Amino acid sequence: MQNIDFSELCLHGKAYSGLTAEDEALLLVEGPRLIPHLQAVTDQFYHDLQQIPAAAPFLEGRLDALKTTHKAWLEKVVTGPYDAEFAAHMHKVGDVHVKVKLPVEFMASGIGFINRHLIPILAELYAGDTAKLARMIRAVSAATGFCLIIMQESYQSSLLAEELDHFLAISGISRTLFNNLAAAYKGVRPVAKTA
Ligand code: HEM
């Protein structure tokens, strides 16, 4: 069972994606304007994925269901709030992809496709105000980047958990002993090596 501090993870995601308080405030106000366009973004996203042969086994027989969950996710991405609850949700979404064994490169690729289709919509909506258009492109890219960082964290945690299982299996150390050692070791300075 993973013990994750989602407030910490949320801060980490914001720091690494560059999602600022100014971006968040802008999206809270402007995000709802994008909602009527998100069905089209979702359809284009799955159209792009269908051009990649390796994606086919993950899409077969579940395209309609995926489109529904995906559109609901996109609404959250453009409207926020970008809080610990959202970070927990994104971590769970990442876990779902880990469980279906979706290769990790699809995460970055998927976010790239989404940005690719969101940006022309922004260009249309804010054609008369280039300063706001620039701020919106920055904010939307940071929000999708925030999701990517957190979903990648799910892959990373699962990899570490797998490595630990492997280590315990080959060393014969029980999980309880390992946990006790890890707890005792926390805060202990490594002993300096002598020549
Ligand atoms: C990178 C952006 C992506 C986002 C944000 C995303 C979002 C989601 C969400 C919200 C769910 C539902 C999670 C839940 O049940 O709680 C989901 C499930 C899933 N997604 Fe994605 N997805 C992405 C990329 C992809 C790609 C590229 C593929 C396939 C090539 C894919 C295949 C799947 C599959 C197979 C499931 C599980 C469906 C099931 O439970 O039957 N996803 N995704």
C-alpha cells in the first residue's frame, strides 16, 4: 500500500510543470469557455492514437467508454481547481494506465496530442487579444504538463515497488524486516569510509 502525500505531490507537479498561481487563476475564470470544444479535442485525440499501431490493443472495444472518461478529465484540466484532490485523481489515472500496462511513452505522446488540438481552439477563441492568447496557451500547457508529471510519478512508484519486490524475493528479507530497517535507518548518517 503506497503512502502518498498528495499535497506534496501537487506542489511537486506545479513546480515541475511551471503551473503558477497566475495560470491557475486565469484558468478558473476562462476554462469554462473551452468546455463546448472538448468533445472535438477528445475525438481528435483518439483519431491520432488510432494512427499508432501499438495503441490498438488498448483501444479495442472500449473507445466510447474511453472518450467519455477522457472528456470528463479534460474538463477538470481546463477548469481546475489544481489542488491535492486533483493530484490524487491524476495519480489514480496514472495507476490505471500502469495496471493496463500502457507503455509510459504514451503518456507524453498523449499530452502532446491534446495540446496540439487545444492550441488551435485557443487561437480561435482569443484571436482578438494576443496577450490573453499567450497567457492562455501558457496556462493550458502548464496544466496538461502538471497532469503528465503526476501520471509519470505513478509509473515511477510502480517501478520502484517492483524493484523492491524483486530485491526482497532474491534476498529473502521479509517486508516487515525491511520496513523496520528502513525506519531505523531514516536520519542515520552514512559512516564515512576509511582508506
Ligand atoms: C496522456 C493522456 C491520457 C489521459 C489524461 C488519460 C485519461 C484516462 C482516464 C481519465 C482514464 C479512466 C481512469 C479511471 O478509470 O479512473 C483512462 C483509462 C484508460 N486509458 Fe487513458 N489517458 C491518456 C492516455 C491514454 C492512451 C495514450 C491510451 C492508449 C493508447 C490510453 C488507454 C487507456 C485505457 C486502456 C484505460 C483503461 C480503461 C478501462 O479501465 O477499461 N490512455 N485514461
